[in-house]
Amino acid sequence: MPRRFLTLDVFTDAKFTGNPLAVVLDGEDLSVSEMQTIAREFNLSETTFVLPPEDPENTARVRIFTPASELPFAGHPTIGTAVALATERSIGPDLMLEENVGVVPVKVTRTASGGNAVFKSPLLSEPAGTAPASGKIAEALGIDETGIGFDGHTPGIFSAGFPVLFVPVRDLETLGAAYPNMAVWQVVLDGCGARLAYLYTARNDGYDMQTRCFAPSDGVMEDPATGSAVATLPGQLLAQEAYSDGRHDLTIGQGIEMGRESRIDLGFTISGSALSEVRIGGSAVFVQRGELLN
């Protein structure tokens, strides 16, 4: 049967910016290999497949694929799929999405062009290994070792579903110069167990942080917006500096070097000096709709 799909640009309120996402609304009866083939055909950072929920109390089961592999959880697919479902099924504002990492609660506000969504991270960030030496990271990113670190921040590995190598860099110039050196990338990243490298630097251009994400092992050389990494970022931040108990809010700018500027809203709560809640928010706009033919 033909299968309906939508594409959205996520973590933006303007088409042709942010992070593109394909949502296959009729994903039932597709095999894993068929889903992977379709995701490779769309060739976007991620493609989601909507299935009936395993628990009828939830909204839908959602599976997430990069062009190369399935992910247990990802941020911009969660935001975009929630906006798509709220619009196509006229439901909301509260959705419960079953992802491989667990049930993700999402609140959606619909707009004329798409919507805004906020989800609570199903897992909290925790240490997930030892970061490689800064010299090795610098070699993998094609930058000078002196560009790694600022204000006491050093590289670290944390996970809220899968391991992320966080790399603080000195300034925007260093951030803009980074790019994977594939001759050493996999040796360095695979050796520490991380699936992607998430670079960040201090407040610039109206954002609290400006970032870049590289994930070539997942078929994504650079990602315009990475909500799952932002959901993991509080663990890295708490390991680097002290935060008082209470709610903290940051705006994250990503994808700027790619011409796909994205804004990700991060909120995290500290209770008893420990991370107790993480929320990720952003907008999504519809771009295309169509059918996958038999």
C-alpha cells in the first residue's frame, strides 16, 4: 500500500533552516531492513516511522533511523514526529511516544505552519566512559590541541540513551574550523565508545552556547540540530562547574556553519546538587507531504 509521509524542518520556525526530518505516518508492517532502506533513500539525519502503540494508553510507537542505523532516541525526531501527529490526527496537547529508550512525554502547541513541542528526557545524563586525550580529539577534529577547553571545561563522555563525546572548544573560530579527519576519527571515537562528537563553546551570537555535532559513523557527517546530545549536555556541564539547586535554562545554537541555523531550548533542574529533570523544546514547520509508492 502507499505510505503517507511528511517532511518538517525542526528546531526552527522558518522553512529550509533547522534540521530536516521525514515522518512516515504509515509504518506498520515494514521490516527493519525496509525501514532502513527508506531512511537511506530520504538521506536525512533521521527518518521516523509511526506504528500503533504497544500500550493503547500511549499515542504511538516511533522508530528512528539515520541513513546507516537505528537509534534508541533522538531529539529532533521526537519534536517533529509529535508536531506531525498532533496536526495529522488533531490530537494533543499531551502525547506519549514509545521510543526504543522508553516512553517520551511530549507537549505540543500547534501553529499555522507546524508547532512547538517540549519533551521530558526519558533518561538522565550520566558518565559513560573516559574521554580520549585532548591531542587525539584535536587530531580527529582537524584542529589544534590548544583550541580544546575553556573556563576549566574539559572533554567528557556522558549518556542519556547513547554515549556522546562532549568537546568544549575555545572560541567560534575553533568551532568553525573543526571537521572530522576520517583517517583517525573512527579509531578515536570507536575507541572511547561514543557515537558522536558534540562541540560547544561559550555564549555567542545571542545564544548561551553555540555548538556543532559530527556523527559520520551513523551516516551523518554533520547534524544541523541534535536534541539528544543537548538532552545529555547537563551531565557534562555539571561535571565542569557548580550549578545551584533549581531550574536552569539555556538556548543552544547549532547548524549555523551549515547554513541551517537551529535553536534548541534546554531546561534542566538540579535537586540536592544532582540532575533531576531535563526538558528539550523547539519549533517545527511543515515542508512537504507525499506518498511512498509500492
